[in-house]
Amino acid sequence: EIHIAMTDLMARRLTGENTISWRDPTPQTKQMISG
């Protein structure tokens, strides 16, 4: 159970970071995309 909980937390962190970066891209990424 502990192992499953650890992997679940890691998965949540990864998904959370991905969703945050996708929803609110940093100004640096916007500048890179615009060139």
C-alpha cells in the first residue's frame, strides 16, 4: 500500500506540473514561441 501511495503522489505531481505548464505557460515560453 505504501508503494502504491508513493507512486500515486509522484504521478499526481507529474500530471499537476504538466497541466499547470500547459494551462499557464511562462512568459519565457511565449517569447520562444513567438520568436
